[in-house]
Amino acid sequence: MKKIDIVMLVIASRSDIYDNMINNYWSKMIHYSKRHNYNIKFFLIFGNDVRTDDLRIVNDDKLILNVKECYIPGILNKTIEAFKLINTMYDYKYIIRTNLSSFFILDNLIRISNTLKNTNIYVGVNGDHKGIPFISGAGIWLSKDIVEYIINNRLSLDVNILDDVSIGKLLINKEKGLLDRYDLTNGKEIHDKTKLINDIIHKKYYHIRIKSDNKELDLVYMNKFADILYY
């Protein structure tokens, strides 16, 4: 079983926007991570009813899972199936479950990981849905013991609600930690993107959520940041 510090599982699906994110950001960051020997293993996770061979992602960096692509409960099902597979493949410290619209600053991410303990980790951006506290699915950090708890209790997951809320409901009695995230979600353009990303790095953010109603602008941010950091 291969030893790794972090496994990042990325909920992935196909559309013109998502394909652009995969080909022009995720593929670059994954290649950069390998080239510079970051102790992180990335997997984009797909259902079994979509084509992926035309994307700029090699087979080693994706998981094709035996579930159908859908929102609810598809994302939750993909997450649990991926957890089960990773537990047979890797001896890891953390899984980070995220999505395509998340941009990561790898050096700051590693600094965060070095501050966390190895057990009882369920951390990220805190939310609340109808009284259910949960960690935002855009970036859930889970230690191996918590992942194993989720796998062992997967039949108790609520498949009728959003995946991150369902996980939060299952882990309602587990301690939750807070990590900050920088959000670019209002659809307004900041023109000096080099200064913006440098300011974000300087403030020690490791995670940028890039998701607004202006999808073309979202791609501009993501592609420019990738060009600056992961050339």
C-alpha cells in the first residue's frame, strides 16, 4: 500500500466550462505537482456513463466509478465509492474532497497540512443547513479515521440531501474545524490578476472558490492563476 500525505478527490463531470477547467487548470496543477514532487495524489472522479479519454488527464489521475452521473445522490455516491477505493490503495493522512471550481495554492496547502493532527480531522469552511452543521463540499479535509467511520456507516447517510450536508449529518457529533477560503463568487472582475493572486498567497489562503453566474469570468480567473503558478 503506497504511503501519501494527501489524496485530493475532485468531483468532476463534463461540460464546456468544466472541460476548460480540467484542461487548462487541473491538468497543469497536477503535472506541476508531480514535477515538483509534492506528496499529494490527485484523482478526478467520474461516473461510469461519461467519456473522459478526450480530456488532458491521464488514466492514473482519474477514477471511473461504478455509479451514474447525477447531482443527488450521484455526488455522494461517487464520494463514498472513491473513499472505499482510496482506502485499499493508499496509506494516507488526509483526503481532501473538493470540486472543479476550487483553485488551490499548493505551497499554502502543504503548510496547512503540517499544522493539522493526524486523527479526528473534519475541517474546512463551516456551514449550516436547517440546523445541520457541515463542512462545505468545496474543500472537506478528512483524516483516515473519519473516512473509515463514514465508510463503515455509509448506509446511514441521507441520500436525499446535498452530499456535504449528508456527510455533516452523519458526523454531527464529530468535532469540526475551521479553515479560511478566499471566495471569487460575485461575478465582478478584478483586472490586475497577478496582484490579486499574490495578495491571496501573501494572506496565506490555500483555497480559492471561483464560482459565480459569470462563468466566462470564472474561467479567466482560473486560467490566469494557473498560468502564473503552474506553468
